[in-house]
Amino acid sequence: GWRYDAYIGKSWTDGTYEIESFLIDRMAASTNVVQNPDGSFRCAASATFANCVAAPALSAAVVGGNLPQAWRDYILQNTIGTTKFRETTAVAAIDGPLFRMPGGDVQLAVGVEYREQSIDDTPDPNSISGNLLGLTAGTPTRGSDNVKEAFAEVFVPILSDMPFFHKLNLNASIRYTDYASYGSDYTYKVAGEWEINKGFGLRASYGTSYRAPALAEQFLGSTSGFIGAANDPCDADNFPRANGQPDPGAYTPAQQTRAQNCAAVGINVATFQQNNGITSFTRGGAETGLSAETSTNWSVGAVLQPRISSTTSFAFAVDYFNIEVTNGVSALSGTTILNRCYNDVDFDPNGGFCRFVNRDANNILTVTSGFVNLATDIVKGYEASLRFGTEVLGGRLLLNANVTKYTEQSDKTFPEEILLDANGTLNVPDWVGSGDVSFRKGPMTLRYGVTWFDGSSGTAEYNQTSRTTGVVNQANVDTLNNFYVIETPSYFLHNASVQYRVNDKFELTMGVRNLLNTDPPRVTVYYTTIGNAPL
């Protein structure tokens, strides 16, 4: 018969993040001192900063980091930011049989869903006011979005219990999604299952998806940072020279274009020196026309599920998958925007990427970066899963294992770039797996699990490959491999839990994650974020 289901849910997530930081105003006040009659020092601004502690006189100990505790306590403060996330969900659905076919009843499910989300991320007041020494200012990230959806799914059992057609099923679904922020779209999926004989079958699917940018991608508060002056595309040091003099004859075609574009805004690249740091602002995509991501995906696979006995079960499945995301959300760096602006053959100081760049009358640059729809991501690979269960020692033993082998994890940001495959490099393992074994006897269940991430290789080559030509900078590769640790070995995480079922409505679970307290692999930090925003 027909069934219905409806529910409304509300979730609250509150969190804090903390960092000990030196405060600029207190550093300034404590180093602005006057001498007392006894030779000691006091803060000149004691009237304004009542609890001001004068900085110590320079000494070998102070230079070495041995600071008086009272002064350290004054200038160093634990800054605290807060994050609040709220979500409301309402869903209603009905399902039931439509009519009968040779394989069974055709089933239909239809429903509607509404979701509303909001975020309020507020940095510490000292961060908002730019009062953290060596760190950029932070701006609150606040915004909300809602989505209305309608969906339908039909299951069609075409044939069953026939030679070579133990089961032949078709499943199709469609969903209409309407975001308040990013408009609407339709997505669909079609899947088929052909069980040739009892215990062995084939399956395949094809579908599309639609993802609106996350709240943080939409509403990220403007964050300031700095880019080195040498990154000005018009700086003379970015062009070839011979015997200390400009050498226009050695310019590449790209440098020739850039020199012409710089000249168009009154800059002679043969003599110009940028002596000011470049200010960069990063902000959310809601202000810059960010749109939703779309993707297509398909998969084929086989399932082996022989019947062993009434108490023992076994299932093994392997699938090949292919996923391509287009119009993907990507965060552009300020340096990328500058280069795209001044390298454009159709240069427009007020259009294209240049609309995010401001060069004032003194040639001081400001660039605004953020999230844009440019990226293409492709992921391909194989996924295998195994499940085995049997009765032993008066209880139920269950074994689960899943392994994924990626054959490609490539991406590009701009259409003219090559797809660069990061598969197997740092943070992009080509093998991942997980498994667990559980034993249930009476109300008690014991579980042990492990998660595996394969080690990395080829990270230096990946990082030093040009995305426009595919050429590898071997000198930089050798430097990275010889002087830095940028590869990691395989990493295993273990966990265990005990579950006790009190009754049909209540159970207790106690567990330990990272059972062996295994530290993650370490790599060399060959860049610093001090004084810089993540640009």
C-alpha cells in the first residue's frame, strides 16, 4: 500500500576558535616609555592604558626570547572567534505501488523538501580591528540561504525469475532545485540492475548534479592580506635584461603583450620599480556573481552475492566511476588575477580580470580576489566493497571492507589550461580504504575499525608543472626533493567501540578514535602564512 512520511528538524552548531596573538596597540604602548627617577621605565600612555607594562630594555636574553612574564602577559592575549551555524529542514514524501509488471510492482515515490541555513562567523574584536601583530584583519562572515526542492523516483521491475534474467530492474529519478541565491535547475539519474542468475549481476548508472556554493563561499567576509611588490606584472625585474639593461629582443610573446598592456596605463616596464606591497582583499562570491556547480557522473559495476547458508552471507562488488564537475567553484589568488589582467591580449583596464585590480595615481596596487566559477574537475577510479557475516561463539560476526583506487584526479582552473593530474600526490592519495569487524552477542556489540590512506609521490613534479605548457621546472623539482620533506608514507587510523542495547528504544555507545594515538605524517613547511592571508 501507499505510505507517507513527514518531519521537521532544527539543528544548532556553535563553536569557537582561539589563537594567542600579540596585540599591536599594547606593543606600541609598552614600547613608548619614559624613564622614572630610579632608572626604571614606565609607559608614557599610562593614562590611556592603565595596566600598561613597559617593555624591557634590550638584552641578549630578551633578543633570545626570554621575556619578562608580566610584559608577556600584557602584550599576548588569547583571541577568540565564534561560529554559529543554524539549519532548518522540512520534508514530506509519499510512496507506493502504481501497477504490476512481470518483475513485480512498479513503485513511485514523490516528495518535497525545504532547507534553510545561516552562518555567523565573528572573529575576535582585535582581529576585526586589525590589532593582531603579524596577522591580517578578519571580517565577520554572515549570510543565509534557502532551497526548495521537489523530487520523484520510480522503480520498475521489468523481469524476474526467468532464464538469464533473475532480476532486471530500472530506476529513474528527477529533482527540481530552487535556491534563493542561485536560481533553479533540474537534475536526474537513471540506473539499471541486471542480475543474470541468483548471486551474480551487473549494474550501471548515469546522472547529473547541481551544487550551490556553500555559505562560506558565498558570504566570506572581506579578508585583507599582502602580496610582495615583485608580483607587480609591470615591474622591470619581471622582464629580461642583458648587462643590466632592458633587453626587449628577449621578451617572450607573453612578455611582449604584458609590456604593451603596462604601457597602455602609462608604465614603462624597462624602468618601473614597484616599491610598495600589493594589498589584497579576499571576499565571498555572492558579491561577484558566483553561480552553482554542475556535474555529470556515470558508473558500471558487478555484484557477486552467492547464497552460502542461512547463517552465513557474502557479498562482493566492484564499480568503475567517472565524475566530471564543470563550472566548478574555485578560489583565485591575487597573483593569478594580476597576471591574468596584464597578460590579456584583449586588455581592458576596467574589464575582464582587470575589474578586480585597482592601480592608483602612485601605482599602488590593490587586488580583490574571491570565489569564481571556472574550474573543471575530473575524478575516475574503481571502488570495491566486501561484506561477510556468520555466526560464531554464539554471536554474530560481521566483516566490512571498502577500497578505492583512483586512476585520475585532475583539474584546471581556466579553459586554456591543461588538465593536471594530482593523483597520488600529497593530500590526494590514489588508494584509500577502510574496514571494520564487529561481534554482536546478546545486547553487546564490539567493533574495531581501521582507515588507510596511501603514501604520496610525485608532489614536486606536480607543483612545478606549468598549467599552460605542461613543462616541468626540473631545477625546482630537485630543490624540493633534496631539501624538503613533501612526501608522506601510508597512514593508518584505528578506532574501537562498545555498544550496549538497553532496550528497543535506548542504547549506549562508548568508543575511541585514533586508538593508537597515531600522529599524522609531517612535511616540511616551505612557506609561511605569518603576515599573509591564505591568498
